[in-house]
Amino acid sequence: MAVLELDNITGGYGETEILHGVSLKVEAAAVTVIIGPNGAGKSTAMKAVFGLLRLSAGRVLLDGEDITSMATEQVVRHGVCYVPQTANIFPSLTVEENLEMGAYVRKDDYRPRMAEIYDLFPPLAEKRRQAAGTLSGGQRQMVAMGKALMLKPKILLVDEPTAGLSPKFRGEIFRVIQDINSAGVPILMVEQNAKQALSIADRAYVLVDGRNRLEDTGPGLLANREVAEMFLGAGGASVGAASGVNGSGAGSGAGSGANGA
């Protein structure tokens, strides 16, 4: 049974339909990646899990339980945590205070879990008393993921974790995501750097115009000619060279360093 399943969901915001029959599954212990051009509905699909858009058809299932109409807070209490692309930390609070905020619904002693987070993210342990907003872009993303992991989620949803980061920090974030997954946390990730994302994906989906376009293993999509033409460029080196895919490709360097110094 899939940990998380979007079953033929259709919906959007107000009267505008963004998703048109989108289906995907996240299996236990898997990294699942969604790629696609701008406006494809990638982040919208993630938000559907938390009831943040109107669904006119389809279901969202967590461990087989229908959570389609469940309030966002209850979805979180059921073990689903989400790291948005922006506004994902409290910049004026210290690293440690951010992690404490991540444990706000816990009633037990969260200090052992915090120690595990520091073991997973050693740079954060060194800067636990520093304001999170003064950290590098890559370290801020570690804070955001650490804050979500304080709840010991059944599944972690991550939206564009490497957006605006330099190549060095992009690689670091992908390594962190693999470490989180190796610790037993299934991951659903929307990512602009298709080549790197597919290289670590157990399963991957391509969305175009709010619809499923392709589905395969990460390596399978990397080898797919259509994916190469749409997202990896003629030589397979840069994401979105001619497709308008969100952001720059792995190795292209466009926009790098915005947050990664």
C-alpha cells in the first residue's frame, strides 16, 4: 500500500481548474519526484494533500485512509509534513527556536528528537543559537526540513528545495534529502533541477498543463527522449533549456548564489 496517493484529483482555486485528473503514489521508503514546466500544477498537487485548494473530483489517501476533506492541522497530526519553497522558517528566531516551533503539537519530550536533527544536520548544531535568517540559503533549507522532521512524519513533502541555491548548496541539499530518506522517511519532492532530482528518484512523474504526462523510475525518465528534449536540453545538461521549466538546470548556473553564499 502506498503511504500517500493522489487518486485522479481535479481542482484548483476559485473557478479555475489547475489539476485535471492527476494521479500519483508515494511508496514506503521511496523518494518520489514531480517535474514539469511552469504552471504544470506541481506545487498545486502538493497543496491538495493539505486541503489548500478546491477539489471537484478525486481523493487523497494516506495509508489507505481518505483524508481529502481533512483540515490542514489534522493532516499534519496524521504525520504529513510540508516544507514550502518560501517563508519556511522564522528568520528572527534562532535555529533551536525554529526546531522547537516544529514540535509545537508534540506533548512528549522532544529533546531526543532535536538531538537526532542535529546529528542529521551538523552545521545546525554549530549554529543553534544563531538567528536562522542570518544563515546561508542551504542552511536555511536545513532548518526548514529539520523543523518539519521534529514531528517524526510518516512522509515529508518538499517544494523546490534547491531554488536559488548555488551548485554547491544544491548538491548538499540533495544529499540531505537522501539522508532523510535513508532514515526511513518517504519523500515527495517538487524540483526544478530535473537532472539531479531524477538521479535520486525511485519514482518520478512529469506533469504538463495539470495532467499526468509521463511516469517511470528516475533513471527511466532520465533516459526518456521526450524528457531529455523537454527538460534536459539537447545535450541533457541543463534543465528547461527550451521548455520554460521552472528555474535553471543542474549545471547551468543561472540564478546560482542567490541564497547559497
